[in-house]
Amino acid sequence: MPILQNFIFRNERFTFDQKSKTGIFPYLLSILRKYGKMGLLSIENTPKKAEEKYKRFTKEFNTYIKKRNKLKILLLQIRTDTDGIELEYRSVLATSGLKPEQIIRKNLFKMKRVDKRILKGYDAIIIGGSSDYFVSDDLHFLEGLKRLVKHCYDSNFPTLGICFGFEVMIIAFGGHVGDIEKYSELGTREVTQTSAAKKDPIFSTLPKKFYAQLGHRDSATGLPKGSIKLAYSKACPYQAFTFKNKLFYGFQFHPESNKDEFIGRMIPVANKYHVKKRKQLEKIIKNMKASPESATIITKFIDLVMNN
């Protein structure tokens, strides 16, 4: 459904027009949901025009899907716990709208060298989070990862960083990251867009405020020079950033995560995020909410990769 909605939104000639009451309109009925299906209405002033628009839409959408199915995305993981590795991969896969064979994962802890050669054969890179490690740790791959991030920027290679990946992108370009307890977050938080986000191709289709899942001890305390701040939360001033005319995004929050999956991921590591008591964790879990809007971000990023 998100893939279809994004396609319609990006193609104004198919978007349902409230004034003329014409266009393509997707809908989901309970009887269809049972079988994982959805309906599609083509509304025009005459049956012939409606049929023509429907045929034109399905032809273009099928072409779009074929192109999308050819993409290859590299997921760099910074994890050592087996459950965390699998949960992150499945979450990225689910929110990307891609097939399993289209997202190839590599674990930085198992790599002797990290350089631009690992990008060969891929259309984009996603740098994931880490429940066990921080950018302040002495990690053998960290300097190579920072150089790789700079190469991606210089070569206009589509890049998306999540949590740890976000923080690496920050420090690679001279920004600042620190362990500041008042900025630390765990659970669901409301994220607010900046005014600059209104013109961004990913954020412009999201509401001004939306819920997202977060789990970070380290936080950005200053963005790189020349970057664009896209979002913030009540506790943390920097939740997302990009650079002008670059398909290069960093997110402190986890756009790949949903409420239930994130609860399973965060319980074993809550003590690392300034959560010192069991009652604190129970309160965080009780207050967690669904985050359907942030779950569309990776799909939107993939769509931008297609047109890059």
C-alpha cells in the first residue's frame, strides 16, 4: 500500500483531484485485507476516460515496479547480537517494500577493510544502528566507515544512516556527538519537522508532527556545517538532517522500527540508555505508540534512489 500511495502522490496526473473529483483512488476493504489485496478506483467524467486512465496508470505502475525490483541495497550492520541483527534486517526489509534478495547485509565486525569498493553493484547504502556500541568506542572499522561516508557524499551515492549510522555521518563531516543524558531517549517520541523540511521530498509528505521509535544514549550536539536540519524532538534537538541537492539522509530515530518490534529490541539493552530501574522501563513500554508515518521513510528513500 505505501508503495502504491507514494507512486500516486509523486505522479500528479493520477492523484485524486478534489476540485474535479477525478483521478486514481486506492482503497482497502476488510474483505480485501484478509487476502492481502487492495482495490483501485479510476474516476473520470465518462466511463471511457476512466478506463483509459486506469490502463495508463497500470502500465506506468507496472514499469515502475519492474524498475524497483532491480534495485540492490547494501545494509551495513553494526551489531553482534544475533537477535538484534535479524530484527534490524527484517525491519528494514519490511519498510523498504523490496524483496529479500534486494537487500544485502554485511556486518562491519566481520569486515577487515571498509572502503568504497564495497559499494560496487549496489544502488544505495543504509548504515544501521547498534544496541551494543557507540561512536565513542574504539572500533576497528570506524575510521574506514567515516571515509566511506565522505566518499558517498562526494560521489552522490544514495546514503541513509540510522542512529549509529546517523552519528557517524555527523562526525564524518565535523559535527559533534556526545553522551548527554538529557538528550538520551528510549521508546516512542513525537518528532517535529523544521520549516526547511517542508521542501524536502521525504518530509514534505509527512505530517508536521509524527511518532517515531528511538533508542540512543549518544546524541548529536551540533550538525555539520552546511547541512540542513529536518527534525527535532522535545528532548533531542537533532533528529534528522540532509545536505542540499544530495540524496544523503541521517536519522537519529529508527524509521525501520514499529512499536512491537522495538519493544523486543530495546528490553535487553535498556540499561545502556540511562534507564536504571525496572519501573522506568515499564513506564516507557506502557507509553509506546504506533509510528506508521515514520515507517514510510525508507520506502520514500528507495523511490528517490530510483530517480537519482
